[in-house]
Amino acid sequence: MLIVDVETSGLHPEKCSILSIGALDLENPTRRFYGECRIWDGAHISEESLTINGFTEEQAKDVSKKSEAELVTEFLEWSQHLSNRTITGQNPSFDRDFLQSAAERAKLSWDLAHRTIDTHTLAYMHIVKRGEKAPVDTQHRRSNLDLDAILNYCGIPSEPMPHNALTGALSHAEVTSRLLYDKKLLPEFEQFDIPWKV
């Protein structure tokens, strides 16, 4: 599986830009990718997004950084050698749509699948199959399983702030391994036991 996390300048892939991409190959987790870029000319910047990912507007516009097109080209080339390129992560359609929009802006061929694997769904199913009740946000009447809740459920502390694309990808990979295979994956999380195996 292709574990991916992107940090962006906003929520809408058609008008906002990628700022960084973090990824790893679940089958060979030492194969990792991380890169940062500047926004494309005219891309919208949301202050709320910058607060979450820690980039400043100056960093987002830094002309010494790679362009979004250069970064997405490098990412797609890096991913070509993976045996399973199914995008996996928390809300992976967000990451997929940003990567696909960036590829289209760069006039690149997009050959990653539309299907994704969502850690939210994996965690929800895991909780229910253990006979427990998945947390619900009663105000909005929807699942309350964000990445931090899933990390905590899997015995791992919450993701540090500000968010980093590689840290996010590592977190997605670790919870995927624990939820699917009941196995720890990465040395970064070795110290944290799997709660349902203790």
C-alpha cells in the first residue's frame, strides 16, 4: 500500500496548492518520501491551514523551493516501483484529489487508482468487531474518529502539532499495520504497545 499524507495551503484542490508530501511503502517501510514545495502562482492560502501545518506564508511562497509540479513529478516517479500503489491514509480522498489536481496542473499522466483505503474505516470496523461502540460526535451526529482518536485507540500518542506530512504518513502506516495485522511496523512507535494484545 502507498501510505500518503499531504499538507496544503487550503481545503480545495482546484484552488489551493500542495505544500508538502510524505509517503512510505507499507510493504517496505524503509522506502520513504518527503518533499516540500512552494504554492503555484495564484493558489489560495488559508490561514487556518497554515496554523495546522506550521508553514508560514513566506515559506509557502519561497521561490527557492521546488514548484508543486516538480514535487508531484518526483513523488509519482518514486511511487512507480511500489508493488501496491493503493493510496492509504486518514481521509485519503483528500490527499488523492490534491495529488491528482497537482498532476493535472503539471500536465502529467495520472495513473494512481481512484480507490483508496481509509484508516477511519479500518478503525471503525475494528472497534465494532471487538464488540465496542465507535465514538460519535453527538452534536454533529457523525463518527468522531479523527487521526488522534485512532492513534490513541492503537496505543499511540496524538500526532504532534503542527502537522508534518511525513509524520502523518508514518502515523497512518503504523495504525494500518496494527488494525489490519495486529503488528507493530515502525521503530518510531515500537515503545507503544498494542492495547488489544496486552
